[in-house]
Amino acid sequence: MKNWKLITGISAALLFSLGSQQAFAGVCRDQPNMAAGLAALQEARADLAKAEHNKGGWRVAAIEALNKAIAEADRGCAFADTH
């Protein structure tokens, strides 16, 4: 039963991350540092998603934190792109 919850949580995190990437596609124009930081966050999330085992729940927590950081960076880029 625990594995089912883990798989569901990871799947939800990955689906959220894919949706947020598409929702904010094209932001960070003329902001190379923000774009580079966003790419690094996305790469880190992909690496964690491929890691084996859950590490006591910490891997999923890290993925969720990266999802939040990616969303915040996207929002910052979107704001800067319109102001």
C-alpha cells in the first residue's frame, strides 16, 4: 500500500511539472540568468525523478520543492517579461 501512495505522489509531481512547463513556455525572454537557473532546476528535477528508491520520502519532497521553485521562477520571468 505504501508503494502505491509513493507511485501516485511521484506521478502527480511529474504531471504537475509537465503542465507547468507548458503553461509558461516562452517566458524568460532577454533574461539569460533566469533562463539558465530555470533550466538547472528542471534538469535537477529530471535527475531526481530517475533516481532509484525514495530515500525515506526525501526524494519526493525534493521533487515537490523543485516543482515549487520552477513555478516561482516561471512567475518571475512572466512578470519581468510584461513589465
